[in-house]
Amino acid sequence: MSINPGATVTKDPGESLLYTFDWSDWLVGAATIATSTFAISGPDVGLTKDNPTNTTTATAVRVIGGTLGKTYTLTNTVVTNESPTQTGERSIKVTIRNL
């Protein structure tokens, strides 16, 4: 599922979902994504990430679990292949509820 930065998504605790960040509008000229990292912050460690990947213009990570009624922040940080490099950061909120 492709998501917009700043969005809030709802996820069932039993789901394992792939979230994709499209960075193509942010990248300028021949710049591409050199590295990508994902971090999850929240009220507990119930939401986990797995299998982060990236192409030259997009990133993705599978998100698993979560505690009912809790909201987490999923943050993606990328570094470009330019010299000097640029660093970008985008986040979404993930709210856990039975669907």
C-alpha cells in the first residue's frame, strides 16, 4: 500500500502489511535513494518492522502486530547518492484496531 507522508493508517493487530513511501517527487534530477532506514516509535514494542527494501525512488517495509488502541509512528529516512548527499525523513501514524 502506497502511503502519503503525514497520513494516519489503521491496521488490525493480526495483519502483516507492506507500506511503501514514494520519494520520486522529492528527488531532483539524477538523484536516487542510496540508503533507507525505518524506525518505529510508540507506547510499547508491539508493532514491529520486517523486510525493509528500496528502489532508486521508493522504499517499503512490512509492518507486523501492534497493540489494540495504540498509535505508533513509522518513520522512513533516506540518503541520496548525490555529492553532497541529502537526507530526507517522512513519517506516518499507524493506529491499531480490530477491522
